[in-house]
Amino acid sequence: MSKGCIVLSENNKYANRLINEKSPYLLQHAYNPVNWFPWGDEALKKAKDEDKPIFLSIGYSTCHWCHVMERESFEDQEVAEVLNNSFISIKVDREERPDLDHMYMTYCQAMTGSGGWPLTVILTPDKKPFFAGTYFPKESNYGRPGLIDLLNSVAMLWQEEKDKVKENADDLYQAVAERYVLNKDNVTDVNNIARWGKDVISKGYAILEQNFDSQYGGFGREPKFPTPHNLGFLLRYALLEPQSRAMEMAKKTLDSMADGGIWDHIGYGFARYSTDRYWLIPHFEKMLYDNAGLAFVYLEAFQLMKDERYAQVARDILHYVLRDMTSPEGGFYSAEDADSEGIEGKFYVWSKAEIVKILQKGLPDAVSVLSKLAGPEKLADLYCEAYGISAKGNFKGKNIPSRIFSNWEQIAARYKLTIEELEQLLRACNRVLYEEREKRVKPAKDDKILTAWNGLIIAALAKVAQVFINRNIVQEERQEFLQAAEKAVDFIRFALFDSSGRLLARYREGEAGYLGYLDDYAFFIYGLLELYTACGQPKYLELALNLQQEQERLFRDKEGGGYFFTGNDAEELLFRPKEVYDGAMPSGNSISLYNLARLWRLTGEQKWQELAEKQGNFLRDSLEDYPAGYTAALQGIQFYLGTIDELVLTGPLTTQTTAMQAVIFEDFRPFSVISYNEGTIAQFVPKLASYPVKENVAVYLCRDFACQEPVDSPQKLKDILNQ
């Protein structure tokens, strides 16, 4: 066994130092023969003491190619011997240490022009990279270097030209660090956002329109990512510019994704991305943040377009999250793997024979529509036609259910069903298939709870509580969703703050750890503001305000503008990363712009406006360079520049309040803020003291800094909102 491994006495099985970690990703590698270290003082000191390069491998638990590289290389004795003899090997979970991931991914992109996971970086003992890449097979083939050859070459280079390697690493450090340190152009820029904001909004839309796939939706060709903030931006653009194609682009994309194999038609939830142009073949892992963002944008689309399907998709996403991704304590888990039994997608795919055999037995629950078919034996034929199921299959000889290439209206007509009856029948079939699928070996679940991602799902749960406030058929669901959001906030307050009141980033198995990053603060504040909007409880706004104050103290870059990704109390890295790009998730800097603008409008405090203005100016260069890469920031600009409806509901939080909320939430109002003066909030939002609390609920509307007389009925409120 490789030198440096330890023995677990309880089962006499060898393990490395990762066995003592909480991260599911690190624990996946705990029995590798590689002498892995977690990132920390022990490993870094050992590298310096032994003057060895650091082999840094960064990934996450549901990453398919991370699994492949582990099986091919990190479980291999030959690879382990090279790593253990010539390197100090460190494993990092990118979701626990996004600061390290941001920093070293920047190096990888600078050195190779691309990035991804697993991220493979080789460092000098003082943590400076001199080689970076992603996945490497064990052996060299097809022009791709193998890990064995790479490691042996680097080991030899380190022995023979160490000084040159260190010199090159120093030069690279200087070049990359400038990307973070020297971003000071707009700190003193006094230009109002109004002078340039509309131009970047228009330019961002134009780029999306140019890259739009009019046949299948989405942007570009393949792979295709859902990117909810792109769609949220388009919905807002459609409201402001109704003559544009923005609504068409959003609708086509939303429809295609919900039709595609990227959507789990049987158990619900969206997969990470589509490997093809058609949204058919997913990368099967399911991420909490994707599903949070998509639930939110489908709800917004429902408010704007009144398409009931969008409401149903959002409900199904959130039912999936509550069913499969919720901890007993009330927090939400991070992800589900793409692989099961070592095979990508095995849990999710079907042979036609399987489906026919199951559905020919009929449906156990009573479905009145069945009587309209010629017999139960027709059920399987109908289902296969509706979801594109064939003997040949569409994925490695099996089938991913999808409705991309089927026409449900024609199918319904052929079987003499209404479209509603067809949908009812197919949902019943999917319930049967779901029960059968539950008997399979499930993909692994990453059950760590991340504050940032929980903030996003809290926002989505709060949004559904807003949208469904006056829909009798789903009132029980609404309460379930709202209570889940409130329970998650309570959990974070209890488990993810340290004794000094500092927000933490990760919780698992009773242990919270890692000082919270910018995303933890920004996304949690975002969720709290949506929850306050949904229920009017002042404690959520108060907590959001307190956290924003802490964010200013810990993360604000007073010289360069914007926010650093790590707090001023965090581990000192080569430099403090500052993330602005809106990738799979929006950046903390983008969401902060939106949060600051909302806090300004909610509280009337000028300091929040000034900070929002500064944040917009900080983002200006990036926005003007390529605005389509910053669509979450563009939403912040849209809000900041928009004609904002400031609504104040006064009086006790009763059914009267609910009736008024129902009017407000019925339509898509992204340029509105809602405050509740229920009698206690004025102590930390002074402006609300001027709105008297009476026995009955009244609503004040201020628009363009002019306020109207209060109204005391839903109809009167509807009338003034529509003026």
C-alpha cells in the first residue's frame, strides 16, 4: 500500500486523510491509494518542508468526469506511486471552497483558454500554478496527454529546472493577479447609470437575439445550458419593449426545455444541461441552484404569459426539491449524481419493453380517461408515442422520455381525447413509472447544505407562495412551500452562524464550516427579500438589512469597487478573487446590485441608492464589453432604471392583506417593491412610520416619487395599478 495511508481499525481498510472530512466529494476519494490531503496547513507545510510541487485536484461529488478520472487514475496503484513519491496531493471540493476554485480556474483559463471539472493544477510549494488542465486519462492517447506521462515529465522538470519553473510561476502570478487587483477604472466615475445603462441593456438583448436558436430555443448550439437569468432578463425586456422578440425567445426556450429530456418527466427536476441542440440528452446530474433558478423564472413566465404549464413545471420542480432534496432539519441538499452503478444516466433511462410491460398492466389509481381508450393495452402505445419511446432508443439503446418530436394535440385527437385528458392520463402513467423507478439503485446524493444555494431555493419557494396566493386549488401546496422557505431560514439562523454572528457556508452531519463567501450573503439576502415580499414578516427584512451591513464590512473593495469573493477575515490566498461573470449561477456582485436597489426602494435610505450606483459603475466595464455574459447584472440595471411601483400595505397581516397581495401578485411586476407596516417595522425602516396603521388594511402606491391616496379594496387597488 502506498506510503502515507492510514488504517481504519474498525474494518481494517486503508484510507487517506480525506476520511476525516465532511465533504461527500472528498469522502469519495478517501480510499484511493493516493495519499490525499485536504487543503490546509498540514499539506502546505509538507510541500514546503519537502520542497515538492503540489498536485491540486478540484471537483465536486456529482461531476461525471471527476468519477471517470478517479476510476482511471486515482484508484490506480501506478498513478498513486508517482503522486505519493513526487508530489503533495490535495483534493478540494469546489462547492466548499469556491474561493480556491475561482482563483485556480482563472489560472486554467488563462493558460489553456478553457476550463471545467475536474480541475487539475500543479503548484509550486508557495501555491503558485505552473501547469493547469482539466480531465486527463491515465495513458496518453488520441493526442491527449495521459496523467502518468504528465506527472513523470513534471517531476523531472521540477528536479532539473526548478528555478526556471518558479520564475515562470511568478510571472504568471503577476499577469493573472492584475485581473483582480487593477479593476479601479470606475471607482470614481460620477456618471449616472442612466447615462449608459439603457445602452448595455439594448446591447445585451441584441447579442441574445443574434445567438437565439429559433428552432429549438436557447442560445448557440450545443451544449445548451438553462441559464435562468438569461430568461429572466428577456421577460423584463419583453415588458419594457413589447415590440421586441424577447417574449418569443423566452417562451420558445421555456417550452423546449420542458419538452426535452433535460426535464425529468417522471420524477421532475431539471438536469444540469443538454449535450445536444434539442434539449434531448441531458448531463443527468441535478443541481439545486439550477432548479431554484428555473422554478423562479417559470413562475415569472406564468405571471407574464398566463400559461398554466409554466405554473405546473414550477410546482413540479419544487415538489421534487421538497421530496428528494430536503434535510430533516429543513435545509436543502446540493445535488444528485448523474451516475448510478457507475453508469451515466442508468437510473433515468428505459427500454421500450420495460415501459410496455409496466403500462400494459394498467393504472392502479382510478383515471376516468382510461375508459375512452380502446382498452388498457392501448395505454403503452399512447405513452410511447407521446414521449418518443422506441425499440431503438435515443440514448445508448435506451430511451430518455421527451416530447420534443411528438405532437400532443395530434395524439389527443387520434385517441379521441382532449389535451387536458391526455395530460391527465400521461401524468398518471408517469406516477406508475416513478414508483417502478424508485426500485432501482439511485444516484448518489450530495447531502451537504450550502447557504448560497439555499438562498436561491428560498427565493423560489417564496415566489411560488406569492404567485399561488389566490389559487384555491393549490392553497395547501402554497402553505407547504411557504413553510419550507421559513423553515430553511430558521435552519440557517440556527446552524449556519458562528458564535460571533458570522455567516458560514456549509453544513453537513451536524457540523457547519467555512466562513461565508460573497455568494452566501448575496443569495441569502435575495431569498430573504423574496420571503418578506411573500409574507410581510418584518424579521426577514430586518435580517436582510443586517446581513447587507455585514456584507459591506467584510467584502466591499473600497479601492477597486465591487465586492471580493472572500471576506477580510478569510484565509489569505495568492489574491482575493472577485467574481463578476454570470455563468451557471449569477455572480454575487450581480445579485448584490439587485439587492441594493431593492433595499433602497424598500427603506428609502439613500445609502443603499449610493451603494447601488457604485455597484453599477463597478460592473460597467464588464457590461459594456459583453453584456450578454452578465444578464443577472442587467436585471439589476433594469430595476435601478425602471419606473418602480412602491407599495405599502398598512394594517395587521390578515386575510384582508392576502386579498390585496393577490391583486399585486397576479401579474408580472418585476419593477415593484412591497412593504408592510404592520406596526413594528417602523423601528428599523423609519420611512414606514409615515404610513398610519389602521384597523383595516390599506395600500399606498407611490410611482415616480409621487404617492396616491390609499385604497382599501382589491378592486380599487387593481384600478390604480393598471393606470
